[in-house]
Amino acid sequence: MTIAKMSWYPQYRSSKFRHVYGKAASKENCYDCVPITRSVHDNHFCAVNPHFIAVVTECAGGGAFLVIPVNQIMIWNLDTKESVIQNPVKTINFHTDVILSMSFNTDGSLLATACRDRKIRVIDPRAGTLLQEANNKSHRVNKVLFLGNMKRLLSTGTSRWNNRQIALWDQNDLSVPLLEEDVDGSSGLLFPFYDSDTHVLYVLGKGDGNIRYYEISLEKPYLNYLMEYRSSLPQKGIGIMPKRGLDVSACEIFRFYKLIPVKSLVEPVSMIVPRRSESYQEDIYPMTAGAQPALTAQEWLSGANKGPVLMSLRPGSVILNSLPPLSVKEATLEAMEPVQYRGKMADVMEKPSRIQEKWGCWQAEERGPQDKQIGLLNGFDVFECPPPKTENELLQMFYRQQEEIRRLRELLIQRDVQIKQLELEIKNLHMDSGRF
């Protein structure tokens, strides 16, 4: 008999996210007078990006709707100029009951589903074949999601004793869960959200006001409880902000948008890592997925797999997905190795490439005046500066040197980020040119 360990037991483990805390937005930053839907469906009812917030609202007249079989998965190609999409490119119909949840893996090669028949299935979405199936009697699944590139699946549901439960699975072996952990005895559905950049899992229940968060690891005990955000206002639905819309100056690593129907309110809740420094924190903001698609619909349908196009969250860095697409000829020319194409380098350098136009050339005469005055210390030459005569002058000199060192460090960090982004862009150009 397996004994499940309750999540509120303290587990001491060193982690930079141990003291992450949730901060609800002030009233002026909330969205009030929103007629949130009264629907009882188990859905998020909210979607968010850096420019818009979409909320399912309650309306008397109703609106357009589409009726499809609830036990089928249909894949549609939206990359078409036609105003009406006629037929799906693939229909997966071996589910025996209502599909409750779906999740794609990172490169889009696998699809996991949770069904009302209590089974978790891993499917090849393009071939429409069943690869793995889990039927665990001690875990009645409701939601399922892939945990990034960790080769793990996570599901939420209820145990045989009707306790809300979290289960962790090996992606390649769904016969037995790696971990089953009871959360509490409430009845609301659990919604899981996973941040693959920080490996932090957020779990919140429908009708609850709290948000629990855990850190996922590949070694036992796999699921490490961190902390809990508590609120007396229950949420009916939830939306999350993409990473590119977060406030990195406040060390914000996740942001929820809670739908609170009792107050007709949409309340942002920020998850913040407590740091004293106001500078950019490299360790909690690795390269993250941008908005540019890695593949076209036709490339994905033809069997190609590719991870997301990454971007840096450092303020002032260039977002790679803002670059216009290159033609095959331009991509091949810009991917040339200078040693192998010495005869063509003169012609190439006469006309700047798109990368050079976007980033600027790295020649000394094109740099700004602040880069030319490396020998200057806050406006005066360090070699012509007389030595300090008093303690006050010595302190002033010390503070000026510290400020100059800080500025040079920031300059070096910005150059390192630009180099990484250029390397990533050249790698993407190589991959794009290799497909033609």
C-alpha cells in the first residue's frame, strides 16, 4: 500500500525560489466591473498576453458557438488564405469518453490527453497513433501537462479517498506513477501551471484563493514544496502572462490573472523572488520562448520537430522574433564562413546584412562616444588626474572608480547578451538553410 505524503509537511531543500512570495496588484491596477461568466465548466475562462486580456463574460443574448464531438481531437491548419476552414487535417477519435485536458510537449511531437475514463494517453498527433496509456485506479485524472524537456508528465486529480492529488509520471513508462502526493480534501478542481525556465510548478484550485508552488527536480523526491500564496477571494478562472510581459526590474517570475466573480474583478497576482539588487538577475531569467513560431504549419505536418525560438528578457536586448524573415538566398549568404569565402567578403561587407542593419556594425568608428572614452573616468582623464590630497578627494575618487567599474560591467554584460543572440540567430539561419 502506497502512503501519500501531504504537501504541507515542511521539506527543507536549498533553492533560490524558496522564498518566492505572491503580491496582489493594487486596486488601480485591477480590472473591475467585469461580468465574469457563471458557467460551471472546468476551464480557465481567461487568456493573457502582453497587450490584451481575454475574459469569458456573462451575456444575456449569447453568441456564436461550435458543436463538435467531445471525444475527438481535430487538428486544423490555420495557415490558409481561405475565410472558411473546411476540413481538419487530422482527426483522432479513439477516446471513449469526454476529453478533459490536452498538452503538447516542447517541440510539438507528442500530445498528452486526460479523459473522463481516468486514462492518460500519449499520442503522436500527426500519425494519430497511441504511444502510451495509463490506467491507474488510485488516481482519477482531470488535468495533464508536459513538464518541458524533463521527459515527465504531471497530472492533477483525486485519489481513491477523494483527496485532491498530484501525480508525476515518466513520459516513456505510464504503467506506475513516479509520485502520488495528496494536497488536501477540498472538492475544487486543481489547475497546474509549469514554468520550464525556473522548473517551478504552480497549483491552484477552482473556488480556492490560494496558490501553492513547488520546484520540480529529476531526482527524488521529485516534487519539493516551496510556499503558498494565500487569499480570501476565491478564483473562478485564471490566466497567465507570458514571460516576455513580466516586470524583470521587480524580479517577477510569474503573473496570474485571477477571475473573482463575487467582485466582478480581474486581479493580477505577481510571483516575486526577493532580491535587494535592482539590476537584472541573470540566474532567474534564462533565455525563454519568444513569440515567433519555430515551424510553419506545413513543416510541422510534414514531420519536422523544432524547439521554440528563444529570446532574452534583459532590458534593452533585441528580440529575435522582431527580425523580418530572410529569403533562402540571403540566409545562405549570411551563414557563409568568412574563411571559406574570402573572395566574396568584400562584396558582402560593402552592403550591410540585415543582422548588421539591426545590430549595427562592430567597427570602432561606428561606436558611440561613450565607448571611445574608455580612458576617461566620469569626464576626466585618469592619466592626467592629480592624486587626491585630502580624504574627501580620495573618497570621491573611489566612488567615481566604482561607478565606472559598474558601467563597464553593464557594457560587457550587454555585449555578451548580443553575442549569444547573434550566435542563436546564426544557428537558426543554418537550420533554415539546411531545410532547403
